[in-house]
Amino acid sequence: MKIEKRVKKREKLINNIQILFIVSYLLFLNIVSCKSEFKDNSNRFKEGVFEIPAGGNFVKETIIRKDSIQISKYGSSVDTLSIKWKNNFFYTLKYINPKTDLQKDPMFIQINKVNENSYDFTVKIGFSKFSQKGTVYKIE
């Protein structure tokens, strides 16, 4: 009687292992065969032509980014800034030829929300407590 119970337990264990193997194999095939629909275009805001619309303490500003340079055009002014990306969601801007003491401080920009052709950001000037929020739109 004891031998029969052992044999039945062993058969049941073997069946469970086989079922576990088959389920694991099917799960593995499912994972391997799936293609991601998400296209990684996280660098899309690092180069191109952008615009910050007027409003919310901002004047209309056109921004051209290429490599490590950003050219900002607003009103009749044009400024050239260096841009240094820490990652896809944080970068630092620094005026190349600052005209005021305020322009000597770096600007730290945190990207808060990414949309298809725009992103919401918070800018902090230097190490002050001043910060401001806005939206940048990619136009080219």
C-alpha cells in the first residue's frame, strides 16, 4: 500500500512538473514573440526648432537647438546659450555672453511631462528659490 502511494505521488509530481514546464515555455514564447509598439524617440527634444508661446510671464520665444548650442530669439533679442543634457528629462542652459548678472547663473530645466510634440517644464535660475513653469512646442 505504501509503495502504491509513493508511486502515485511521484506520478503526480512528474505531471505537475510537466505542466509547469509547458506553461513556462508558453509564457516564454509569448514574451519573446511580442513586439513593442513603443518607439523610443526620447531624444526628439534635443535638436530642432521649438517655440514657447507668449503668456504666463513668457514672451514668445523661438528656440533653435543643435548639438550643445541653443539660440533663443524673443522680441528683437537673440541669445546664444550652451546646453548640457544630464538625461532626457533634465538639462542646464548657460548664456555664452551674459549681458546681466542674472544671465551669469545657469538655468536648470526639469521636463515634467512629455506630449507628442511638446513638453512641460520647470526652470530654476541658479541656486535661488525662483522657479517658473512653461511649455515648449517642437515646430520642426
